[in-house]
Amino acid sequence: MNVARDVAIIGAGWAGLSAAAELAAHGVPVTVFEAARQLGGRARSVSRNGLQLDNGQHILLGAYRESLRMMRKVGVDIDRALLRLPLRLQTPGHLDLAAPALPAPLHLLAALLTADGLLWSERRAAVRFVIGLRLNGFKSPTNQNVADLLAGQPEKLVRLLWEPLCLAALNTPISTASAQIFLNVLRDSFSRVRSDSDLLLPRADLSALFPQAAARYIEQRGGKIRLGATVSSIMPEANGVTVDGKNFSHAICAVAPYSLPRLLGHLPEMAEALAAVSRFTYQPIATIYLQYPRNIALPFPMLGLTGGHAQWVLDRGALDGQHGLLAVVVSAEGPHLRLGHEALAAAAHEELQATLGNLPLPHWQQVIVEKRATFACTAGLRRPSPVTPDKRIFLAGDHIAGDYPATLEGAVRSGVQCAQLLIAS
């Protein structure tokens, strides 16, 4: 590979920055173009009411090894940036599942067998299900959805355990979500080592968690970060590519899938990849921030919710010192999308009262709805390859073909893969 010229990376989300950092670590000059004035793509911080909030509340897992590796590479202190908690899923009054200090997968089986809130028959059904998945190598038919995978599981288990886990991982309703992608997440989280199932809750806002450190790392190694730089043209040339008229050896397109036609639609060789993303549909994520008095706190940093719109609530006071601030998460599509922001915040407050008891009215509220937060990770969905017919142009992002759904880990894996493919070329 000729490394005398820059590699152009379009998009400064987690995929693009991971690709750039991996290339920079190998001495490859990079220029990162980002249309927004801020790093992070669809996982970034926003300033509201004098605080740094996230445009969506993300949860990492111990199994997210590439994300953790890249954070360490760019200088993030993992122990300070993330609160690591052994697996515990609590929905007060309904379910309390905690994994003991046993090797995987025994820790999960023991957690299921001792879970409070489940009948003995429900515990046995959950254990049989997990053992069956392991014996089958965590494989399912290509077109099977999660609802079909869960057929035969007790309704309470589906409602309190499997469905919330699916929504958290795939952000897609179980009636259409890919069973195989869901199984990939379960396999990596529960079948290797116990720490893979640990919950990793960000103690910093998403921009500070990785993107800002990655940008510093890239610039310290001679790379360039150009914010507010909307790329309008990518053109293959005899000895590389031009991006808005400037010569580069290669280009990595690390933009959202719905932005690819604008960048690559004029190139006939990209027709297959563009046809794949044209079939994508998208799912929203709503995050409702409710600021209560500073003495309001959750009994555990993350709790499950049931019986309403939301699936989870996180205590920002326990994470980053924003005491009294609770973040309520509603994943995927649903009737909540018909509500205005004030009505949705009021509904979230009522759901918290039903779970936590009487609460005072919040001092303020902020609702952030990302309407196209993720692609819908549906059964049998074909996703584009990172390698295109033009060997100088690569594709990166959480939507690129891989084992994972649209998660931070999926984005990081994709970016690193592109960088390694480019280096190997």
C-alpha cells in the first residue's frame, strides 16, 4: 500500500474514528471529514439545561472487547470512564436476577435458577432454553425472528427478560428481530467468561467516552480532523480517489446508511451495496431525562420497567454525579411515538412512580428522540460488505455485514475491520 498520501475517512462516528485510530496506530496518515460540528455521529453528547446529556443512553457489555481495546488504545481510563457491575437485571416488584461469582455459563444458569419473581417452572424453562441454545451452537435459521425463537417460553419470561434484552441489543421488536443476531449477542455475553456479561455503564457523556480521546490520538499521530466538512464528491482516479478534489490513496465511507446514496450513487460499481441499504428500515430510540431533587436515587444504577412504554431507567447521579437526574429509555417503535414530548415525559414520570413509589414532580424534563437511531435488525436482512468492487473504497458502520446489531461494538468492529483490510491490501 502506498502510504505517502492520506486515507480519507468520511464520518467521525464511532466507526470512522475507530478506523482512523487503527490506521494512525500503524503510521498511516488519515484525514477525517465530519459534516457535523461535533464528533460521535449517532452516539454523542448534547448540551441541555447546563448539562452534557447523551442523545441516547447507551449501555456497554463486558463482551464488547473491541470497544474496550480501542478505548484503551486512545488513552481512555476504562476503570474511571465505565462503571462495571456484575450482571444484575432488576424490575422492582417483578424480577430480580443476579449472577453469582461462578464461571460462565454456570453463572447465568445459577442466576436463572435463583431469580426472584419467577415460578420454579419458569426458571426450569429458562435454563432448558439456554442449555438448548448452547448445545445448538447458538445457531438459528436465517429467516427466524426472535418471537419464533422464544416460542414455548413462558409469557412472563419473555416479557420481563428476553424481550427487554432483545430491545436493548437490537432495538427491533421481537416479532421481526433477527434471531441469529440476538443469539450472537447472547453467545458472546454469556458463554465465554463471566466478565463478558458485566454491565458497563458510562460515567462520562458519550462524546467524552471515546470520540474526543480518539480525535486527540489521531491528531497526535499526524492525522487531521475536519469538522463541519460535508463531503459532496468521491471519485475514483487512476492512482487513488479524490474527495472533493483532493487526492487520497483510499476512502472509507463511515456514514449512516441513508447517506451512502448521496456519496456513492454516481458510481455504478456501488449498485449492490446501495441496493442493500435501500431495503433498510429504521427504528427510533427515545430518551426521557427527568430532573428530580438531588436526593432522589435508584436502588441500583439501572432498573427495568414494565407495563408501560419504557424498558429501562438509569440513575445519572450514580454514574456521573448528576444527582436526581434519571434517564428513561424507550427502545424501538411503539404507541409512545404518537405522544408529544410533554405527554411522553409525563408518562415516563408515571411509570417511575409505579415502580419507585411516590415521586415529586421533576424540576425539568428533556425528551430526545432519534427517529433513525438504528437500522431495523430484522430476520434475514442482507447488509453490505465492507469491501466494495473498487478496492480503494471501503464501507464502515454498525450497518455493515457482521455478527452484531447496530451497537457501539458493531460500529467499532466495523471500523477496525476496514482499517485492517486496507492495511492488508
